[in-house]
Amino acid sequence: MSTELTIVAARLHRVRMPLVHEFQTSSHRKTYLDHILVELEDASGAIGWGEIASSSDPFYAPETVESCWHIASQYLLPAILGRPWNHPEQLTNRKVRGNNFAKAGVDTAAWALWAETRSLPLATALGGTRTEVVAGVSLGIEPTIDELLTQVQQQVDAGYPRVKLKIAHDWDIEPVRAVRTAYPELDLHVDANGIYTAGDLEHLRKLDEYRLTMIEQPFAPRDLLTHAELQRTIGTPVCLDESVETVADLETALKLEALQVLNIKVSRMGGLTPAREAHDRARDAGIAVWCGGMHEFGIGRLANVALSSLPGFTLPSDVSASEKYYARDLVVPAVAAVQGVVQVPQATGLGHTVDRDLITANTIAELSLQLPLGPDVA
């Protein structure tokens, strides 16, 4: 078969899925998620799926579901329709600045399609070496500490070895102390999503006594100097998330010694292509990495599992079972975790069947582009 691929149709599906448990961060609470599924079809009829897992509001990142829809439909998809290619890296759109969440959905779909047409599991196509990955879970801000402890116990009972707690002003020292007291050996870390400022340095240093695996993104994304100052004066490793959108950002953070751990998110970095590059650079620099998540549906979750199979992902990643977030997921079988371990799919492409019926039932907007180029909006 020819090694050259040509995308003849590209479709967007805006899908709304309810969460089984409300989730609150330092900025907002959510009960359901709208994500955009990207479907790419090759001339042979092969299909590749990706997921744009942007938030609906510009709190985690500047992008929103609406902005991603615009960028994907008006710029990213038209640029790849009918264009011959041999490898997903060739479809990277460098003319469009930023908009990494939108790019990530297209890039992931291209990788899934490429792996499918070559009869390879996505993990193998990326260079993964693991057949299973250790998963951790992320817990939001709960109304009370007792309710938080109940949530932690549920995850411990499910076998997850690592629990991440969202923290914010007035919800940091006390919940951390309570969880650490109740679970003295638990792999525990905290995530602030950039809510603190340089004025909180002394306060954050109090977390050092709780033997956390890391403190994730305490300060604003561009405030690398304050991250570096905290790392110099605290024993707990500082992990960067929102600060690293590109490999160039990572280089700056390394130069400043602003981190000891990197959270690599496919969505934040613009897809599997740059995420894999960030993994390689961090590994060369001796920086521990793990794969973060955006509460992806099964399609994005499987992409995260595939990425987490790369050798540098030595910490538990946010690839927990579908059932933690969704009563029924968009892939069959759903992503499952047994005692906190997720199997890396060995079937071709994403490795699971995409449930088109469930997608259709939960779709609130659709758009199709195909050759000859023209939109069909529903």
C-alpha cells in the first residue's frame, strides 16, 4: 500500500457529557463538559479520531470551546484537506499562533489515522515501551474536609497510588494536613492552577512538612521567576503545567531552574507531536514527567494512555478509568483501571472502538468539510 495519505473529509462534533461528580478548581466548578471531537477520513476510508478538550471558559487557558471550533473549522482543517502527507508531523500548522487545544485535536486525530493505516497501536507509533501505565486521580475542592476525605478513601479503595488535590486560598494547609494525617504513606501532591502570587511564598513553604510529591503550578503561567524562587527555598519539587506550552518554554524553565517535575498535557502543548518532543527534552534534562489530563472523553484519554507509555513517564499520570468521570464513555470498552493500573491498548490506532451512537446522542453541533472543499453545518 502507498505510504502517502490524503485527508478527503474532516468533521467536528461538539459533544456534551455529564460528569458523575461535580469538580471544582481554584477558578470554577463544572457539572458537565463540552468537548469537540475531530474525525479525519483518509482516501482509503480509514478514520482517525482526536479530541479538543478545551474548557468552556477561559480560566485554565485562553482558549474556549467556541474559539477552538472557530480555529479548527476556519484554519486547521481546511489547511490539511487534500494535502498529501506521510507522517503526522507534516501536518503541524505553524502559521497559526497558539491555539494549542484546537491544534491538539487535529494532531491527535492525524496520529490515530496514521497508526490505523499502518496497523500499529498508537503507543507503538509514538515509540512507547510500556504495556501498562500507572494512573493517579485528581480531586477537586470539596465543600468540607470530611467530604474530601470520603473522596480520597474512594480512590484509595479503587487502588490508585497517587492522589492530587486542587488547592486555593483558604483551601490548602488544612485539607493537606487532614489527608496526610489520614493517609501517611499516600503519594500526594497539590495543584494550585496558578492562583498564588509572590506574596504567598512564605505561606506555601508551610506545605513542605507534608511530604508532598510535588507542588504543581502555584503561580501564574508566565511567572517563572517566582517558581524558581520557591524551588530554591523548598524541598518539595515544583511541577510546571500551564507555564509550559512549548518546548521553548521548557528550555526557559530549565535555564531558570524553576522546576523539578513537568506535567505534559497533550492539549496544552498542541498535540502528541510537541508532547513527545517535550518528553524527550525533559528526559534528557533529568526532569521527571507525567501526563496530565483535562477530563478527556475516551478518545482523548486513550491518546494520553498511549503517550504515557513513553519511557520518561515515571510518575503516575492522569489516565484514570472512564468511570471516575463518566457513567458511559464514548469508547468501547471504556478505559479501565485495575488497582490503579491501565493497560496500553495493543489493537491498531486508538485501540478501542468509538461509539458513534453515543456521540450522535450527545452531539449539540456538527460540521463537515470534504473535497471539493465546502462546509456542511448542522
